[in-house]
Amino acid sequence: MAVAFAAAEHHAGIAAAPLPARLKLLFIAASRGAATWLANAFAVDGAAQITVEEAIGEAAGLARLRHEAFDAILIGHEALIFDGLELATALRTGGHDAPILLLGHEPPATLDALCYEAGADDYCCLAETTVRGLLWKFSRAIERSTLARENRRLIQAERHRLQQERQEADRLLEQQRALIADLEELREGRRPPPVSLALVADAVAEDDSPCIGVDLLALTPREPHQLPPELVAHYRELLRAYVIMGAGNLAREMSDLATLLAEANVSAQRALQLHLQVLEELVQGLGNRSARHVMNRADLLALEVMSHLADGYRQRYHERRHPARQQLLPGFDRAA
């Protein structure tokens, strides 16, 4: 007997633990006095300090909810006199997210499904519900309401984060477009008269000193305005693979692409335009998903491509500066 009593006390402590120390309830009913016996029952149980306030009719209940906040809402359902399901639907439609419990005399089997469809948290039949059972239903309803609010807050925070990342990506793309525009103005404003590559090669061959004052941009022939669609498609697939695989896994493909760009006389500025064009298409296809990862990987890709391209043009410049010379065959004397 003592063990059973201790177990009952233990379970009672567990049941009361999830409840707040104080609860403020609003009981919306069709007639007065319904909240009095409920407040007395809670006081006798003593699991929590619960204040029950009463509102007669739908208009009075909505007026109280407009001016006060309650931890939970009780609705006295009477099928022919006061429709609690209709009131619960109206409260949910109006944006009230407080826990809603319906109290009535009908069996739960007839109203449970309708209760959930109306947006209420639970239905309690007065003939089958105890005070402690009602407190448990309050606890679950309040916990669900708290979790739902927290979930909505996290969803809003995630949407705000994604929106900020998208705005940051658009800002970085705009800065890159401005950089390309500045390079274009610099290229067009400081272009010297055309210089023949053959004349420059002859001058370099005659003088081993570094070429000072030669505009290297002028040495590169002007490329066409539009790059071949095959090259754009190849770079698009390469960027997508780079976003997935990351740096270090496509070194051979990067080197081949830089060699192809160098052989086509594509300048670093035009390569950056190609990168920006493909990156904008990829970012726009993300929708509301995060763009930070794509932007970070794309920046690494552009840096790697520019490094390979610079090395390729440096190698070509070195070959023009020091062209290969035909060696003498064995047995032939230079003086002869």
C-alpha cells in the first residue's frame, strides 16, 4: 500500500512538472457559472495555480481575447445551443494560436475528428475526463503551441537568412560586373596604336633587355564579342562539377581549359565575363536555396582559372621572348 502511494505521488509529480506554475485560462460558454465549478476543481487538485475567467457568448469571448492574453482557451460545446467547433474555427482563422480545448457532454468518438479539423487541440467529455486528465491535456496543448511558435520563428529566421545570402550574392555579382566595366574602360582608354607581333618579336630578339613600356593588352588580338556556345556550355558544366567536388579534384580540367582559352586568345577580362555569365545563370537557378556555398566555390574556380590562364600567357610570352633556335647538325662548323 505504501509502495502504491509512493508511486502515485511520483506519477503526480511527473504530471504536474510540465505545467507552468501559473495558468490563466479563458472559459467561453453559453451560460454563467460554468467556470466556477472548473476553478474549484483545479483548486482542489492543487497541481498548479490556475485562474479561470469566464466569457459568456462568442462576442464577449472575442472581445476579451482582443485585449488580454491567455495561456489557453476553453470552449463549452453544446450542439444545439453553443457551437464550440464554429468558434474554434473562427479563432484559428483570426490568427489566435493559443491552445484551444473543447468541453462537452457528447462522446469523444463523435467530436474528436471534428475538433481537430476545426483547429482545436483536443476535446474533453465531462463524463469521462478527470481534473488530472484535463491538466495533462492542457500540458500537451501548451507544449504543442510552444513548439509551433518556435518552429514558425525558426522558419522565418531561415527564410531571412536565405534572403540575406541571396542579396549578398547579388551584391557580389554586381561588384564583379562593375570590375569588368572598369577593366573595359581601362582597356579602351589606354590602348596604344596597334603593334605587330612580328615587329615586337624581332625587337625582342635583337635586344635581350626587358620590354619596358609595351602594353601587353595591345599584344593580344581583339577577341570576338561572343564566345563559342560549346565553350560556354563546357564552362557551365565545369562550374557545376566544381561546386560539387571542390578545389583540387579538377586540376587537369582547369589546366586544359586555360590552355584552350590561351590558344583562342581569350583575355583575362573576357574569361571573367564568361565566368560571371555562367555564375549568374547558376545562381538564378537556385531559387530560394542558399547561394553562399555556390559563390564561395565559384570564387575559387575563377581564381584557379585565372592562375592557369596567367601561367599559360606567361609561357607563351616566354616562348616569344626566347624562341627556339635551330641547332647545328653534327659535323658542321659555325664559322664555316
